[in-house]
Amino acid sequence: MGGTGQRVDRASRIVRSSAEAVYAAMTEPEALRTWLPPEGMTGRLDRFEPWPGGGFRMELTYLDPGAGRGKSSETGDVVEVEFVELAPEERIVQRAVFESEDPAFAGTMTMTWSLDDHPEGTLVTVAATGVPEGISRADHAAGLASSLANLSAYVEP
């Protein structure tokens, strides 16, 4: 927990690539659509505006439609993301809001992605603040780890 009393979930991974390549993968629509959806989901971008105040709308669909665990529908999640800060090769701050009628998924989650030099490449750390109570810590940890693994696979030579 942070000083605000809001839940904060964190994950990190060493990516064997440059901060420049990682940042590019986080700010190019086709790259983001490819690596951001966690394992078991696919993504579609409906809008992409890579500047502060811009953002994107992503529809995530479960590959197993029978799972019935979507936030926006039985089979998926829709998230509206605003880019708050874009600091090339250093940090990306996003505000994410899930489209859901369930109050357990209401509110704005702030995602701060930090890129730090590491002897083996780039240490990518994500901190999610204000995580909706409907997202379990275990599910969120697995989703963040999966997205970071996908990012690593996408940018590593």
C-alpha cells in the first residue's frame, strides 16, 4: 500500500534490449496490440493517440469464451487509457478505466511504467495504483507478469 491508502500492484522484468526499443514497443500501436494482452487474451486497438492527453482504447477478448470472467462482457474487457506522461526511454504514465457496469471494476487505475538501465538491458517496472477491488491480486500479478514476458519476447533480438 502506498501513502494514499490505495492498493498498488507492482511487477518488473529485465528485458534484454535497449530502453529505446522498449519505449518504442510501448508507444507504437501494432507493438502494443501484440504484447500488452496477457496470456489467454487477444487485443484490438480502436483508437491510438501517442501523446500526453491522448491515449488508446483496447478491447481484450478471452481466447476461451466459456471462461466468463470479463469485466466489460462475459468474454472480454474494454479499457480506455489516457497517456498522462511520455518520457522517452524513461517512463510512461497512463490512466486506465475499464468499461464495466460492475462497481467492483470502477475507478481509475494509474499505471506507471519505468525503464531503467540494467547491465543485461532494461529493467522494466510497472506500478499500478488504484487497482479496482474486483481485480484479484493473484490475477493482476499473473497478468502483469504475462504482459512483461510478452514485451520481452517482442523486443529481444
